[in-house]
Amino acid sequence: MLFERVLRWGLVAIAIAGLTVGILARAAGKPDLADLAWELGTAPVIGGLAVSIVRDLLSGRFGVDAIALLSMSAALALGQPLAGAVVALMYSGGNVLEDIAIARAERDLRSLVDRAPRQGHRKRDEGIEEVPIEAISIGDELLVRAGEVAPVDGIVGSASAIIDESAVTGEPIPVEKTRGSAVLSGSLNAGETFELTVTALAGESTYAGIVRMVTAAQTAKAPFVRMADRFALILLPVTLVVAFLAWRISGDLTRSLAVLVAATPCPLILAAPVAFIAGVARAARRGILVKGGGALEALARAHTVLFDKTGTLTVGGARLLSIEVAPGENPDEVLRLAASLEQASHHVLAKTIVAAALNRGLKLKAPEHVKETIGTGLSGVIDGRSVTAGSRQLVRSHAELSPWELRAIRRASWRSALIVFVAVDGRSIGALLLADELRADTPRAIRLLRDAGIARMVMVTGDRAAAAQAMGAALDLDAVLADRVPSDKVEAVRSEQRLHPTVMVGDGINDAPALAVADIGVALGARGATASSEAADVVILADRLDRVGEAIMIAQRARRIALQSIVVGMGLSLVAMVAAAVGWLDPVPAAIVQEVIDIAVILNALRALTPGLGSGGARITVEQGLALHHDHQVLFKDLDRLRKIVDALDDATPASAAVLIGDAQRIVQGSVATHERADEDSVYPKLAEVLRERYGLSAMSRAHREILHLTRLLDRIVEDLPSEKVDRYLVRDAQRVIEAIETLVRMHTAQEEDIYEAVASQAAA
């Protein structure tokens, strides 16, 4: 590759020297010397082009370079060395312009490689030592100073850290990482110095995998030049026919030469490579690594998208959905006891339960005398009490199910969740519902794919049919294929490929075969450079499914720009050819006109580096977006408290019911209503400046009014409590209002998050 670039620069230098010396010699009155200089400046370019054409023919390709070879050779043969020299400069200069344009487009890819960390600050008893990242071992304690890049993957050892992951994932907003949170290598420390506990060696860390994939993307031989070859099949015979007619009509071979010069196909040669490499670089800015222009062109033609379910459409792994409790029990205490006991287990659910408790700030105790029964649960002693966590059979094998237990089992069934019962001293006190959740950005990702023109979307998963069908219906997918093993996924991809270009999206090792078979494999690689990332053609570095739709849109725009450049360039070349055929352009002016066309084509192709015109206008700032998201996180905690109150009202006495309803009213007034009014007064006016479509925002304001109306109803219920008898009908009315507020606010907040994500994506773009 380097040799070819040096050769290109050498040929353009020879062409420039020959043309310059010839012009000076002609000005000095030495036409013979001028002709010789022009011939010597043209001949090496002809030789290099001839070798390139022969090499292409031997590899089974025939491109448009033949017209350039024919025009330069004809110019020398017909005694028009100046025209030949101009064409030689135009052709060799066009190749150099292509190198410059591609280097400009690849700058974002190179920046990923160039910023790769080389050293780390390791803590030792005697102090801090600076070591190469190759010498860092798993378990080492590192210091990452303010403004430094994390050298390897690890977890935060300090109380917290502010991390800017934009270079790795494309996310523009820094995130706060608490103790124990994962940090990807390549992330920037945007806050104070923090401690990092190493979890992966340098060569196995996320950024090392990214660098390997970037290198592969830069060196991949992209087949997108075939697009130009297809047009060459039309241009070459048309050029020869027009040149022949120009000679037959005029009897002047010079006109034929002018036609050949005007037809020199630099728009075809330059447009596609520059546009697609620019598209690859554009995608890299958004945390989307496309392994070469060929993958980008194939992505632009996508018709069908197949998704894995777990880890792709869903977050992957179990999440604590809710805590069901017996009458009079505290949900946090149920979780604390279960998590304390689960610390002694290596089961995958145990990690989820412990993490959920730590996220809530619960203080766990070390369990004693732990006994684990494989497949059913475990028991032990905590604070002198016998605690059991596991299946219903393990907790109370013969007792009849109580009403709250029946409710918990029913809710678990509705949500396709696993249920872990918790008992203390033989008495059931609660149950934990755990399940895999839909990604927050999945609905938006599906909508983006529809907007991008994807006609068919299919979920193919190893999960059971009931859970898969429910999720497929919620997302309005075209088909759901459940209970599929990896070989079945491969066959599903091949079945779709027989009909249309197919994209497979997955994240796990079991998805790698299907990713490799698909026309385009897209891997969600935020969790590291796995086998799926290596097998895929496109890797989404951010843990964001909606970037798949963005990748397709970027690919489509790059392909559209390449086609525009080719068609417009060919159209202008045909106009110049006609002008040359009727005698309006001599060979030298025809070559100059063609050079102007080349420059215009390259500049147009570089538009693929930029977002579309629709992305202009006002933007919310990164700080505003971070504040909006933080407000929602606080609101979710209050909504969880409302849900607990609704459940607690099922078995509450009149006195305790009045207290619970009052608590709910204070939460709604102090948090929910305040948040919605602030959104309406300050946030929505800013969003109105950003969003092109205002009707959706009006509908969101309508939700605010409904939430505030329900808030007033709850106020009325609380006002009447001292004078009303607290019977089951009043409790039921209060439950309905509180539950309606909680449900509506959750749905409304999810819609707002969707809008904020869209606005943030526009801002980052």
C-alpha cells in the first residue's frame, strides 16, 4: 500500500515536471524540446497505467482505466504531446487527490489507533510506578489521573468516577461510574483521579480489540469499485462510438482525441472509493466500526434484519424486576437477607441479586453455615436467623400457598420472570422476580430501521416460544423464530439470504456463526472484543441497538453520494465529449474541463463525512441532556416507592391505609408533580426549538395534564380521609389513582427518554 502511494506521488511529480519543462521550452522558442519533455512526462504514466490494467485483467476485472490509457497513447501517436501531458497530469493527479481525500476520510479511524494508551500508573507499596501496559496484570491497582485514558479494562475502585466514553462508544455525555462499575479501556477520565482494578490484560481489553478491528477496516480490500466497473461497461463503448463518429463526420482524428480526453473516467475512478471511505469514517465518529467500504456498500443494500434476542433486543442477563412481600414485611429487608445469603453462591442469579442490593445501598452481612442445593437454592444463618432463598419447594415444600404467594407467582408468569422465594425461620417473607428486560432503546432502534427502509425484521432466539412471541408482538416484528440453536440461526440467515440481502445482529459467541454467514454481520461489541465482534462486518462499540439503524442510514447516504458523483460526473463528461465531437473543445481544453469535473466529484464525495442537511438547527447541550437523564433516574426511585405502596394497600388496616395513602400523596406532590411542571415550563420549550415535528411534543404535554389531573384526584382523596370511613372501597379508589399515576409516569418518562436520545443523537451527529 505504501509503495503504491509513493509510486503515485512519483508519477504525478514526473507529470508535473514534464508539463512544466515543456511549457518553459515552448516559451523559450524550442518546440522540439517542449514536445520531448511532454512525451517524457506522459510515458511513465502510460507505463504505470498499463501495468495496472494488466494486473486487473489477470484478476478478472476490467475497469474504466482503459479510456485514460487510450487517450494518452492516442495523444502521443497523433502528435499532440501537450494533450497527453495534461491528461497524464490529470490522471496521476486524480489518483493523488484520491489518496488525499481518503486520508482525510480515514482521519477519524486513525485517531482511534493513535490515542491507544501505552502506559499505566500502577500502585505499589512504595508508591506509584509508570509501567508499559503489557506489564499490567489482572488484579493490579492503577491510578487514572484527570484527563488520562484508561489503559486497560477494569472496575472503579474509588467511590466514583466521571468517564467520557465518546471515543470508544460515540456517546457524547460523560457518565458517572460508582464503585465496582466497569470501565472500558480507551475511555477518558473526565473527573478527578480514580483507582482502577484491572480485569483484563492489555491485549484482551476492549480498546486493543478496537485497534485490531480498525486496522482490519483500513487494510480491507473493498469491492465497492465494482460499482464503477458496472458503469464502465456503458461508458467505454459509448466513448469509442462518439470518438469514431467525430472522426467520420469531421475527418479529423484530433476531434476523436479530444473526445477520448474529455471521457477520461476520473469521476468513475474516484467517486466510489472516496464516498465509501468517508462513510466508514463518519460511522466511526458514532461508535460504529465498519470493516471497510465493501461492508458499508453491502449494508446500504440491506432489506432484511435478523436479531438475536438475549443481549441484543434485551439487556442480557437477569434483572431484578420487583420484590413481592408478605403482609407487614419490608421489601428492602427481604432483598438484604437474600443478597447476604447469595454472596456465598456462584450462580448467575446470585450476582444479580447481590448487585441489586448494593445498588440500593443496603448493608450486607456475611452468611454462616451455608448449604447450597444445586438447582433449587441455598440456606444459611444471618444475624442468628435461619434464611432460605430459592424455589418454592425448597422454602416451604408442603405448605399451602398464601394469597400473596399466589399473586407473586401469577405476576412472574405474566412477565416471563424467574421467582426466588425468601424465608426466615421457616416463614416466607417475600419473593424476588428476575427476568431479562427489553433494552430502553430497542423500540427506537426498530423505528429507525423502518425509517431506513428495512422491509422485514425477524427475531431468532434460543429462548422459549412464549416469551419470544410476547416480545415480538410488543415490537411489531415480522416474524419470531424461537427455540433455535446456533445451527438453526445459520439456516434462518441462509433462508432469508435466498430472497434478499440480509443483516444479522447479535452479541454472543453463539451468534458468531450466523454473523459470519450473513451478507452483513453486526455485532454489539460494547462488552468487549468477543468472537462475535471478530466474525462481524460491523461492530457497534456503544451498548446501543439503535446504532444499527444509524449505520444503515450512513451507509445508504454514502452509497447515494457515490452514485450521485458517478452519474453527475459521467453526465458532465458526456457533455464535454459532445462538445469535443462538434469541435468546440480541443484536446488540451477538454483535459482541463475534465480536471474541473474531477475536483467537483471528489468534493461531492467528501460530503459523506458530514451529516445530512436535516441535522442543522438548535441543539440541547451535553450538560442539559445529562441533567434530564439524572432527573429521570431520581424519579424512577420515587415511582418504585409508589408501586410498593400500591401493593401494601392490599392488606393494610384502615389506619395504616390512611398513612400509606398520605405517603403516596406526598411523593406525588413533592416529586412527580414538581418534575412534570418543571418539564412543561423549562424543558419542553428547549425541545421545541430542537424538534422539527411539534405535534409529538403537544401530545407529551397532554400527558402532563393527565398526570396533574390524577394528582388532584389523589389530593381530594387525602383531603377527605379525616371525614371519610376508610373502607375497602376508598382504599381501592386510592390504589387505582396511585397505580394510574405510577404507570402513566413510567410510560411518559420512557417516551421522554426516547426524545432526549434522539435529540442527543442529532447533537452528536
